[in-house]
Amino acid sequence: MILFRLIAYCMTALFTLVLIWALGWMWFAASVVSMNPQSPDTKTDAIIVLTGGDKRINEGFDLLAADKAKLLFISGVNEQVKTEELLQLWKGDQKKVLCCTTLGYSADTTAGNATESEAWIKKNKVASVRLVTANYHMARSSMMFHRSMPDIVIYKHPVVPADFEPWTKKFWILTFQEYNKVLATWLRFDLQDKNPALNG
């Protein structure tokens, strides 16, 4: 009888956890769909673009050309790619943005993006940035940027990937993967806050 109650309790607890996780995923997916650029008319010291698609990079060029910032840093670029090659995929005044664009070649993860961008931000004495990345990637990337640079003002500027609507398979696969990464990142930061010895 005691064993039966224990099994029933464990099953109930497991079901509750799965339900909470599933509801969290639905909330995350809904937040991705409704996400919009934060204070789009506000100018910042710099624009930070995290690579992962032409739309992100082109959006960064568009913002720079529109004088939304004086500097543009693109993090996580393949080491063989040059600024001129990226500009060939963008329809705009290339001369206007070429002088003010810097490419970062050392990052290959979101954590790497934050580290690489932090070094560039400190070097250029930047106090505010507009962070450009895919909408589904914004929660985790902004979390890491705030963690690495708590004193920097960060405006979120999500970009919607191509063929990324809620009725597509791509949408649910990416939100599922990213939701779990967000949870893992949040848990890791929470554990580090409770036990500083885990940092580094």
C-alpha cells in the first residue's frame, strides 16, 4: 500500500513537471511570435548583430544606414568572410556603412558572442547597444549579454527568420530547442548565483 502511494505520488509529480514544462514552452512560443523591436526610434552607441542568417546582418546594415548608431559589430563571422562580401548581399549605400562596420571572428556559440562583443564594447567605450538576432534566439542572447555586461543598456531588436510562422514545422522545432536552452542557461546562472565557486 505504501509502495502504491509512493508510485502514485511520483507519477503525479512527474505529470505536474511535464505540464509546467509544456505550458512554459507554449508561453515561450507565444512570446516569440509577439516580439517586436524595443524602442525602434532610439539611437544607441552601437549595433551588435549575432550571425545566423542574412536577414540579421542586413537588418544591422539597415539600422546603421538609418543612423540608429555610429558603429556596427557583427559577431561570430566565418574567418574567411570579409565585410565587402557581406555588403554584396545588402541593397544599400555600401560606402556609408563600410567604414563603421567591424567583424568578429572568434565566437561560435551564443556565450562566445557575448564574450567577443564585450571585448569590442569595452575597447570602443560603448554604453548602449541595439542587439540584433532572430526572435527565437533573443531571450537567451539578451540574458547572456546582460549577464556579461550588466552596466550596458541593451535594446532588443528581434528579426523574424524566413518561413518562420507558427504553422510551420521549423517554428516548433526551433522554439522547442531554444526553450530548453533558455531553461538550461537560466538554471546555470541561478546555480552560479547561489554558489559563486561555480563561476568560471
